[in-house]
Amino acid sequence: MFSVNHQKFMEMDELSRQKTPYFFIIDFLSENVEIYLEHEIEKSGLLVDFQSFSTPKQTKELHKKIEWRSYPETLEDFKTGFDQVQKNIRLGNSYLVNYTRKTRIETNLSLEEIFLHSDAKYKVFYKDFFVFFSPETFVKIIDDKIFTYPMKGTIDASIENAKEILKNDKKEKAEHYTVVDLLRNDLSMVSDEVTVNHFQHIDLIKTQQKNLYAMSSEIAGNIKPEFVGKIGSIMKKLLPAGSILGAPKPKTLEIIQQAEGYERGYYTGVCGWFDGKNVDSCVMIRFIEKENDTLYFKSGGGITHMSKLEDEYQEMKNKIYVPIY
């Protein structure tokens, strides 16, 4: 179904079988799978800051006023792909599509400065090519149990009763239920006794522009015996991540590629740290990429049959921010 770098996934399995710590990066379509042993990470020009693992880096204070401008496409341009997505949903080809766009930005911050000064659960600076500051865990593996935390639904936190509005919004709820169901099914491929433990948990995400609330849930299972210790095989089975693709996966991927009209590349791929026993990984969202000398911010959201064009356009723009404040 998806183009896969088989050998690299097997290498991940072998390293995890040997209990050798490593960091991995997998792009959206699993065409590029990169593995870095602990001593190779910094030499390779990578900077990593996870809750569970961090490359040492001296952070200097930021002595400048941040300049930040974004140039989103027009509502009409956004509508072209949005209409294609909605048409496919009406035809029954998909019931949730994660539709993303690429927005030119200008800032006086370097990608490395964005990495060093952003506040986020997961941050990676990749060789002056991209940086991301992701709030979204993909999977955690702890003592042969696997956990995933799909994040779907955001709202401007300054709105009165924002948390309640988000939790009770029909469209956001439908989107969240769908992605929880999808991820529960995905985890069932590699684990048994899958349960939803925390449902519709609300997180505050601080940004320089505005604060957002985001909705997530926790799903957990016991890894099947044939997948125990095989991190590569687990990732290969679960990717692309359901929360940034949609459902059903194969047809939704086709719809995305037609509607978006650009290559996601590493954006919405996953990366993670295996410490010799357990794994912490994230979805590469809140993502800035350098193309020649121009910076682009990639962002989007889930589309269902209840989605309204103006709301989705606004959500795509809301997510263009740096969490420096």
C-alpha cells in the first residue's frame, strides 16, 4: 500500500533486539527512514529536545524583538482542495481527511533559534532544513505496553468557555471520535486488550500570537508477542499516523495527494527515541521548512462532512505560530 524502506525498519528491529539506544526519523510516506545511534546524533547536525531525551545545547537569551509574518493563501485557493475533500467525503470515499497547506512565512529568527527558544513537548532541528515544535505524541512503548494520544480539535483559548465549546462542538467531537476509533483499530494490529483510558483531555498550548486549547485522548494496549521488541515492525505497521491522515487510510491518502498538490515530505512523519528499553515518539507537526532561502510553515486540520470552509481556513491559519513568549 505505501512505499516502505524495509531494510531500515529491519535495522530498527535489530537494534531494539540488541537494546541499543537510537533516534529515528520517518517521513510521511515512510520513504525515508533515518536511524542515529546516540553518539551520531549531534555529529549529524541534529538537535533533539524530548521530555525523555535531549541533546545538550547551551541556550543563550534571545535579545531581539521577534518579527513574524505569514502569507496564507486566499480563501478561494484553500477552497479548491477543500471542495475536493468534501466531494470525496460525500461520495463515501473517506469520512475524515486531514487537509494541510503550505504557507510562506518571514521571520528574523533562524531555524536553530526557533528550536532553542520554543516551548513544546517535542522539538527537533534538522540540519538547517526544518524545525518543528510538536505537542502531539505518536506512540509511547513502556514495558511492552503501547500508548497513543491522538490530538484532534483546537480552539482559541481566549474565547469565553473555550474548553466547554471545544468539548461539545458537534464537528470537533465527530472528528475526535473518528480518529480515536481509527487509532484504536491501528493499535489492535500490534497489541491486544486495547482500551481508551482518557477521553477528550484538554491541553493548553501557549504561543506568541495566541493561546490554543487542544483535545486529545489516551489509547493503550499490550503489545502482541510477535511484535515485542520490534520497534521497526511496529512503526511500519502503524504508519502513516492516523491522526494526520484520516480514514480509511489507503483511499484517504489518495484524496490528500490530489487535494493538497504539494509533497509533505517529513511534515506529518514521525520521529522517536528508543532508550534501550522504551520508546517515546511524536508526530512531526507545527513544522517549518526551508526551501532554497524561503521558509514555509505547514499546517492543517481534519475535515468531516460537518466541516465549514471558513472555520477550517481559520484553523489552518491559527496553527501558524511559534511557541516563544
